[in-house]
Amino acid sequence: MYFEISRKELLTPLKMVVSVVEQRQTLPILGNILVSVRDNTLHLTATDSEVEIICSIPLESSLQTEEAETTIPRKLFDIVRSLPDASEIQMNGEDNHIVLKSGKSRFSLSTLPAKDFPALTEIENPVEFRVPQGKFRELLQKTAFCIAANDVRYYLMGLLLEIREGKMFLVGTDGHRMAVAQHEFETEQVAKVIVPRKAVLELLKLLPASDEEMVITCNEHHIKFQINDSLVMNSKLIDGNFPDWQGVVPLHADKIVLAETASLKQALSRVSILSNEKYKGVRLTVTDNLLIVNAKNPQQEEATEELAVEYQGDELEVGFNGVYLLDALNVVSTSQVRLAFTDPSSSVLLTHEDNEDFKWIIMPMRL
């Protein structure tokens, strides 16, 4: 193997693929990056056996290259990152090593055979659809924070991707809160899969805020995100039954509060300083055009904030986890947020002031 490339061209793709490589691996080869040269293109692949990222970089056709493939330790990224910005890099494979040269620097890294590198299987009988990259990124941003990070209910450790009736739904929940994002687009496809949390977080790093379309293909076991001609992410899917999320969305929440998003966030942040460190509980009390946010802790300390809001109706008092409320408010992108209550024992529904494409449902807690 032999190729030449600039540090600038190599660093960003390396950073993309290396993020999926775990520091500790059960198999040594999973700590390596598959590097292959063919048709004047450099291909970089990394995987943890569940999620796989592939980047392709065109090489200058005027330069002499030797087609081959091998696997190189993730130290390659650290070396490339440490080189001067304007560096030119030469890489040459020698037996079980690869030699990297740049200026007066020389590094020799041990390699492992490419034939031992695990590859995710091709998707058979796939469902295929297209969606703008930036739009899909927005849908992920609005929902990913609700995915359970560690739960015996393994199906909660992923994001539901459901397509039906010309709509895409992304749903995340940890059992205490739920986020729903929807997007209408032209498709007759039907799909319902659970994308693992790690794949969702990696996608958020890879996706640009672009109107260019990406192609998504999936079957019941795998999903492929073709972001563009040079960047692909593959992932296994979670095999399980996602909860009936539609039954969780409050249908008769008729006590409507319209609040300034920034003011409510600031009030919750301040009050949460004195909330119980373990449970982070805050009490919301709504009366005519007034919202009172209150928190106490075991040291008998207390904090109270009052906000002017738009509300007409009976007084209502409900307790919530303040962190869950703040997480939802942090992804609200309108100047005002709509909070819909049913009664003190029911969940609250948060939406944008002007549409319901994004919904956040938070269960109440006893204080």
C-alpha cells in the first residue's frame, strides 16, 4: 500500500470514523481502522461491531498509488492531528507495519490483516426513503436526549423511527419523559425500527445543516444512512417492541399556559439550585396569568420565582423533575412555549407556540 495525502484532507474523515471506535475492545482489531486504497480513492472504515462509519476521500490521480488494504491502530488519528497544519503525508505498507512520513517525522505502526476486520452485512429487501440532511438532524436533536442511557428495558435505549401515511415519526423515551418529532414528506413506504442510542449520537456528529438529501435504507435488522457520496453510516437495529407512544400523548390537556421560553428556562435554572440534589423536584403553580416555580431541599432551604404568563382557568399545582423540564426547554426553538396540563396527577405536554410537529411529554412527580 502506498498513497500521499495532505493532513487537511485526511484529518476530518479520520475524526469522523474514529469516534465510533471504543477505547476498550474485546477484539484487538476493533481498535483499528480499515484503510483501503482502490480506484484512486482512500476508504476509511471503523466499527464497534454494532455501528460502522465509512468515509471516502479521492486521491490525486497524478500521484502514484498502490492499491491494497490493511487495518491501522486508532493512534493514526492522534498522529495526524499532532502534525503541523500544512503537512503532506506519505503512507507506505511494509509487511505487518505501515510507515507514515511527513517532513522530518516518521512513524511505524503495527497493522492487522484486513481480512479479519468485521463488516456489517448488506441490507436485503430494504425499505428506502430520502430526507434532507438538516431536517433529519433537527428531528434527532429534538428527541435524542430522551433516549434511556442505561435500562433493563433495552428497547428504550434507542430511538423509534416510524414511517406511515407519508409521515416520519422519531420517538425517544426513558419511561419518565418522551419526545416526539414528526416530518411530512412524499413517500409510500412503511417502516418501524429502533435505532440504537450510539448510532443516533454518532449521526448527530456527522449530519450537516444542509438541504441536500440523504438516503436511508433499512430492514428489520439493519439500517444504512447514506449521508452523501463519501460518507455512510451503518448500524444494527434493536430487536424489540417499542411502547405505544401515541397512547402517552395527552389528548384532553385543556389547561393551556403560554410562557416566554427564555424566562422560564432562567427561572427553572435558578430555582433548581435549591432543589433536592437527588430528585431535582420543582413545583409549578399556575393561576390567572401567573406561573410560580418553587423548590425546596432537605436543609429547609427554598427558592421561588414568579413569571407572567398567558393563562386563564382554575389554579393548578404540579410537581416535576426540573432537569427534565430544562432538557425539553433547551430544544424549544420558539420564543414562547406552550404547556398543556390536564390535572395535578397527569403529565404535561410541551409544544412550540405555532405548531405541534415537536412534542415533549413529562410525567409528574410527588413532592
